[in-house]
Amino acid sequence: MNIKNGEQDKNEPCGSRNFEEKEAKIVDLTKNALGIAYTAYWSGLNLLKDTVNLLIDDVTNCPDGNRKKYSTAYLLLINRSIQHIESIRLLTERGFYGDSFVLLRSLMSDLSMMQYLHFHPELLDLFLNEKQEDYQTNKEFKRAFSESMVENDLIDRGVKPFGTSFQMLSKASHASSFGSQLYGSRGEGEGQYHLNYGPKFQPEKALMLMDLVASSHYDLINNVLWHRYHSGEDISTEGWNKVKKDLRNLSRRVKTLTEAAKETIKVLWPELAKRMPNSQRDE
């Protein structure tokens, strides 16, 4: 190690070793640079918690068994999604963007599963009663919930859940040379990138990721409302009316943030920009 008298040699190739100090600086830089993102983010998270409370009330008090099953399934998926979203925020704030993309892939799966279950009420029991070994040994379960089945089913219904963007994010979760680019930073020439052996502030990635997670609050809530509306479930109570009103306000905040992020993505990843799934807020 290039350590002299307890101090790092600043010229060593692997870069700085003072991770904690760098992380603290990057957190400050991220919060100062992306103030608009945090306004939308916290508003969306609080609204998602309001939605969770209403779903819990459904599971606890609703006499309709099928409605209870849907509310339970959505609570399970939102539980995962909230932790994905918060984890992405914490990693992004500290300059660790690669694993944020891995979690983003899982978040996209949660959103797609919510839509898929809406169209397949006959699969609710299979989904809710999953056992640890089902994905390996239960052919019915594997066939019903494979990624290709979910993707093809939604595409047939006019939804584009995954596509090239999902495949690109999949690369980040595997030991691949291409996927390592998502863990690095842009180089000077086209197609070049630097390997990062520690945290590094990259405002363009931070903006894109914070937009996607802030937008995800909207998409999760909108999926719940869309399902309830098209299933004939009541969304005119005081609680649901407040959620709908607050969601419209959140939509305006997210739209402003998204426009900025889209321009960033167009410059950095033009192919990804063409194929990223459109949020339902644009409809």
C-alpha cells in the first residue's frame, strides 16, 4: 500500500481511500444540486404512505375477499418498492450509482407485477401463497410469473414494461464488462469510461436516478388507483379523494424534474432515452 506515516499517497492509481469523507462531501453536493428532486421525493413518499394506510384499512375491514387479496398483494409489492426507492436514494446521495441501477431493475419489476396481477385475478392465490421453493420446483408458478411471461402479457395489452432499458439494467447485476460502465464515470472520448474504486459525484447520474425514484412514487400510487377504478372499487371516499388531489399536485412537481432528467439522458444514453418506459403521468 502506498501509505506513508499513516497518510495516503495521493498519486496512487486506485484513488482516494477516505471513503467517509468523500461520501459526506458528495451528500452535500447532491442535496445542494438537486433541491428540486427532494421536494418531489419527500412529497411522493408521504403520499405513498397515505396510500399504504388506506390499503391496510382495506385488508383489515373490507368484507370483499377479492379486494382484500389485491390490497394485500399491492402492500407486499409496495413494501419492496419503498425499500428499493429509499436504498437508491441513499446510494445515489453517496456517489454509488452502479448498485442503484441494479435496484432500479427490481423496482421496474414491482411496478410491472402490479399491472400484471390486475389483469390476472386468477393468479392472486398463487402469488400470495408462494413458498420458498416454488420458483425452482413449481412449474405452474414458474410459468405464471417468469419475467418473459409478464413482459409478453403486458406488451400484448399495449404496455412496454421492460425492453432494452431493462436488459441494460440487468447487465449491472451481472459480472459483465458492459455492466461495469454503470459503475464507472464517463471518459473524455466516445465510448470511454473510467473505473471508480470509490464514491464519485456524477451530477448527471444523480439527476437521472433521483428523477426515476421520485417518479416511482407517482407510478406506484397511480397503479393502485388505476386498478381500483377499473375494478369498480370505491375511490371516492375522503381518504382516496385526498390521495387523488395530492397526486395531481405531485404530478406537476415530478414533470418539472423529469424534463430536466430527460435532457440529461438524451445526451448520455440516447438509446436508453428512446426506450425507457413512459410514466403513466404523461398520459
